[in-house]
Amino acid sequence: DTLERFIRRLPKAELHLHIEGSLEPELMFALAERNGIAIPYASVEDVRAAYAFSNLQDFLDIYYAGAGVLQTEADFRDLAMAYFERAAADGVVHAEIMFDPQTHTDRGIAFGAVIEGLLAAMAEAEARLGITSALIMSFLRHLSEDAAFETLEQAEPWLDRIAAVGLDSSELGHPPGKFARVFAAARAKGLKLTAHAGEEGPPAYVHEALDVLGVDRIDHGNRALEDGALVARLAREGMTLTVCPLSNLKLCVVDDLAAHPLDRMLAAGLRATVNSDDPAYFGGYVADNYRAVAEARGLVRGDLVQLAKNSFTGSFLPPDAVARHL
Ligand code: ADE
Ligand code: ZN
């Protein structure tokens, strides 16, 4: 068995995936044409050439512009369906998908069009591809907490279809504590909580996500490794980290995959998982992430099995469903 086949055949959950980040240039062009929207690129090659980032903000500017082609419920369904097809081919059997409602509602798209399109694709993915999924509604941290509260209010009719809230976008200067009240409100509504922390931000932001927000999961968490006491705490509490190797490379969180900390995280007893983050922008889906980091860091098959197990243990599936996957 080749490493590639082994990885694809390993049943896995994907826990850190922004659905807007799965918008491939080909679909971007198709939707631009379907919706009569001009995009500042001449060709698919031209788009891919623009995907050279030196930090998170560089990427976010291009990512939010790209999302402008998404207009109708059908667009969101097509976007998510394309992701599910690709994920199924990679051996993903469960996906917890983040979406950024404010990226769309702020340009006049109805919250209902976004979520109904995603829910339609989720139902089709389960029926036709056998993939289960859940939604994580992420707040944009460069916007205000009041704006996040408005989004939580708009989501009210669909709260039983949303598993969790998340926190993404520009990390530096927007610490988790800025969203303390809206995360408490989300928790009171029965939602799980996750937040990007320690991608570009310091270990103190990871502490804040744990202590002030009370998150159930940390997205990325790379910089936690700078703080030994924090590492010990994350290990002791069995906190899941949703690590994204190719994202880390493309956004210069690591200079080289050969320096990626994934195996150090596992060695420190952290419940690390492997995920794709924004696969259309970072050059690979989840199996590509497993393979790239395995080759760069010399992971053995036992490590890959552990990472796949962690993806179920760290998921928001109910305990009986987790047990069926282990
Ligand atoms: N939005 C989409 N991908 C993101 C990332 N890696 N970090 C922060 N916000 C994001
Ligand atoms: Zn992310």
C-alpha cells in the first residue's frame, strides 16, 4: 500500500474547514459568470498565481474578495457539494464545517440563503456519499461583538441545525476576550464553542480562549508550544487542537513543513488533528495535509492512525457516534 492510498483509506473526520475557503478558482469563474459578477482575474491560472501570501491578512483580503461570487442558495449548495465530493474521495466520513455569515450578510445576502444552501448540500452528502456533517457558525473577530450578537440573533430559526460557534479572521489585535459575552450567550443556547487561537496570536490568546470563552476546542494552537505550562494544561484537559499544516506553510506560520510542530504536539500528549482550513487557497485537501506533514516530519502509520482517531474523539459528535468510529 502506498502512503497516499493508506491515508485516503483511513476513515477520518475533518474539524477545521472554512467552506468559503473551498471555493476553487474554476467554480469562482463559473459563479461569476452565472451571477454576472466581474472578478479581477483573467483566468484560473491568474487566480492561482495571486495565491501567494506572506501572512494571514494577505490571505484574508483575497479570500473575502473571492467570496463575493457567492450570491444565491444554489451557489452555497454547489460550493458545499464540491467540498463533500472532494472530502469523500479523501476518506472523510464526518465533516464539521465553518461558515462566516457576516462575509455574506454584510454584502446583502440573506442569512437564510447561506445556511439553507449549506444544509441542502449536507443532506445530499449524507444520502449520496455517506458523509455526516455539522455546522460551525464563525464570527469575524475584526468586527465588533455587537455585530456577532446580531449574527447570533439572525441564526435563531436555525439554532437546532448549528452545532457550534467559532471565531476567525484577523487574530492579532482581536483577542478572544473581545467576544466573552457573545460566546457565553451561545453556550447558554446549547452550542459548542471553538476559536482560532495561537495561529499568529501569542500563547496568551490560547489561555484567553480557554479561561474567558471556555472553548471546547482550539483551532490551530501552534503558538501554545511557546508556553510549557499551557502545553501541560492542554494535554491534561484533553483539549483538541485542529492543526492545518499546509495552511501553516502558506500563511508563513512555519517557514518550512520540515519545521512543522505536529509530531512535537503528539509527543507532548496533545490531542492534535490534521485539517485543510482553506483547501482551495492552500493547495490541498485533508489527505494532502496528512501526506505532506507525514513526509516532512517522518510520521509513521501509527501516528496517522492516532491523528485520525483524534479527529473523532475531538469532534462534536455524540459519544456513542464517536465510539462507533474508533
Ligand atoms: N478564515 C479562514 N481561514 C482562516 C484562518 N486560517 N485563520 C483565521 N481566519 C480564517
Ligand atoms: Zn481556519
